[in-house]
Amino acid sequence: MNEFLYSNTNKRYHTLDYFYKQKFGCKVCKISLNAGFSCPNMDGKVGTGGCIYCSKSGSGEYGGNKNDDLIKQFNEVKKVMDRKWPDSKYIGYFQARTNTYAPLNILKEKYETILNLDNVVGLAIATRPDAISDECLDYLEELNEKTFLTIELGLQTIHENTTDLINRCHDLKCFDDMVKKLHDRNIFVVAHVINGLPYETKEMMIDTVKHLNKIGIDGIKIHMLSILKDTPLEKMYLENPFHLLSEAEYVDIVCDQLECLKSEIVIQRLTGDPMASELIGPDWLIKKVQVLNDIDKEMVRRNSYQGKNVD
């Protein structure tokens, strides 16, 4: 029997499914949406070209068609979810690009279109820490009082040399400051991090998640770096190949990261899910279920669990 506090399955970490079931008393499904937003790191406000790994869809491969209205996008995914979980509730997930980067009236219209649908219990909004205005913060605070709001902030790494290399166009202080502003408004904050960024060591990746303990992050998404077609990263890799983590190396690092993360932090993702048709490497990333199973097996082999090695 698993004695990890935040699990009702064989998982030895704090799963999102467990968190939702404890909070809402039922299965909750996230429905990915593409609201057609832009990004300040592409249009010149803070940078151009975007992050070097960013796909043409702006990390929205599994969102809807941005040319369809949001209700159509939502209902198409909901039909699929309902076949498997007919009695579930829903969270609208604004996923593609930077989903707070628009005038406030546009944000309100898009967010509240989804909130007004039946059985929607919350919103998850993916964005950048440099793309939430004070006016937007005030509105997010209002939203948080009437629904369960999650803000997902891209961090990727705490190491400034890597941040510059991948063209993030914001620093660690910007991220930390925004986490504090959101927490001051009692908003649930999830951090995105990427393992396997060029020239980073295992110790650097572990230091990134240890930093998230210090600032009291609520949830985390861990990805492996995907080299995708038609990105600056593809060009960099083909011209000057750097080491790509093997699946075994990745599993080892993720398990170390889990051991270092406080047990109350919700683990929302432990591997990426790139489209095979767009993937240059590493090839093992298309075997998502295998990667997750191997993480579970390694935690069992170690007789370990999330938070085991928290200082």
C-alpha cells in the first residue's frame, strides 16, 4: 500500500487528479483552448522570434483551432472527455501562447465565455511573468473569488546564462515578483520548467526545482526539451549538436527533482507530449505512457516519494 500522503493510487507524488478530486469531489478534466493570443516575445514588446524551442502553435498543439470560437472548441473536446468520464466537471485551459497578453475587455470576454458554460469549475491560464499588467492582476483577483483560478507561469530555468540562450527575455526576479503578486491575491500558481536545456547539468535542473520550494509555488509542470521542426532550436542543434538526455537520464533527474520538491506541491505534468510529425528529437518523447511508467517504477525501486529529500 502506498503511504504517500497525497495519493490514492500507486503514484508516489502529488498528482493533479488527486488534487482535483480532493477539492471538487469528482473527476475534473482540463479542456485545452486556443484563444488566438499573441506573445510579447514575438511581437517586439520584449523580444522577437520567441523562445527558441517554441512551436508554431505556441505550445498549443492540443488546443483547439484558433479559427473556431471558444465554445465550439470546448464542446469538441468535451465530447471526447464525456465518453470516458461522463460525470466530470471541467476547467477551461487557455494554453496557446500568452493568455493574459491582450486588452482587459478581450480577456474578460474570452474567459467569461468559458466560465458561463455548464459544469465549468475553473480556469487555467498559461502566460509569462512579464505579461500580467496591474489592471489584469486586479481582474484575476476578482475571477479568483468566483471560480478556481490557476495561473501557469513559464520559468523553464533559474539559470540566467540559459535564460539568455533560449531567448526568454525576462529574468528570475521578474518571475519571483509575479509569483508573489499572485500569491498576495491568493491565486494558485503553477511553474513550467524544462529539463535538458542546452548545456545544463543535472545539478542545475535540480537547483531550479529547489528554488520553487523557496518561493512557495503551488504546482509544477516538468517537461523534457523537445526539438521541433522550424524552430531556432532546430537550427542550433543541427549546426552545433548538444547532448540530449536519454530517457533513463531524464527519469533519473525527474525522480531526484520529485524527492526535492515539497510534498504539497501539485505535480501537473512530468513529461512533454510533442506531436511526432513535428519532433526532431529526442525520439523517446513520443512514448509518454512509457516515460510516466518508468518514473513510477524508479520511485518504487528507490522506495522513494515526493518530498523525501526536502531540506
